[in-house]
Amino acid sequence: MSRASQVIILCEDKLHEVFVRRFLKEYGYSACDLHMAGYPAGGAGSGESFVRRSYPGELKAYRARSAKATTFLIVVIDADTSPVAHREDQLRRACEKADVPPRQDGERVVHAIPKRAINTWLACLDGKSVDEETDYSKGPYSFRGHESDTREIIKRLHAMCLKGELPGDAPASLRHACEEFTRVKDHISRR
């Protein structure tokens, strides 16, 4: 089975970027395989809004590249206080507004949508009992300025996703993200 020759990453912030890069590193990807679509620097503007605005163009770029080489698009956008389905719907509507067909079945496009934020996932993977309503973005799971400290936590997630063995109390949004990666994992793996 063919493997992705390039992975496009569209995300809100540095923590999302590090999360995806570390996760893909576990699959054997290097920095030269990954293309960052960017995000607002230093909290300049809403990362969530940036992802929604950029998504149709990145989906279009993914499709153009996919016609020539196996390509993979990963979109990470926090659900915040909305349901995950609401963010999915916003991405679909952004495509419709831009006259770009939304994600189709069979496309190597992953929507990873942490609820409330990716910090919730990191806290859970670090062994903390979490819920998707509490804000874990402050305190020990902030990781702002020391995103690389997530390395071991993300390695755990990779192993858990491959085995389908998330903790029993893992947030629904984390389970959904693992399902998204599992759906395309044969294209991801370089090992």
C-alpha cells in the first residue's frame, strides 16, 4: 500500500503543531515530510477562526497534490465549549461557502477535534481523570513555551491508538481522533 509522501498540517497553535509532529514521528516521518499550513503567531487572532478560514484552501491543495503523490491532510481544531459535531459542521460550511466540496469518504483527511482543548487529551494521557468541560489549558497541562515536554505523553497515545487501547475514561473526542487516524493508518505508517 502506498504511503504519504507529504503530510499537510493545519492547526491552531504551536502545541497542536508539536502534538501532530511528535505523533507522526512515531510513524517514521521526519520534518521534511511535513508541511505546516501555518497558524497565527503569538496568539495574534483566533487560531480556531484561522483553521476554519484556511481549511477550504488546504483541502483544495491536498486534492491537487493527491493527484500526483500520496498526500495526507491533518486538521487540528479545538472544539472549545461547542460539540465536536459543531466544529465538523463549521468545516463543512466553510467549504460550501468557498465552493470547495467538503471532505469525501476515502480521502486521507483527518479531523482531530479535541474537546475542550488539546490540553484535555494531554492531561488524560498523563493519567489524570478528565472531563471535556473543564479547562486544562492552565497549570501543569498548559505546556506553553515548553511544548516539547509532551514527547512521552504523545508516544503513549501513538501506542494506545495502534492497539486500540485508550483508557476507559478517555474523552469521546480523543476516541474519535484515534478512529480518524486508524481510518488512514495504512497510508501513514513508514515503518
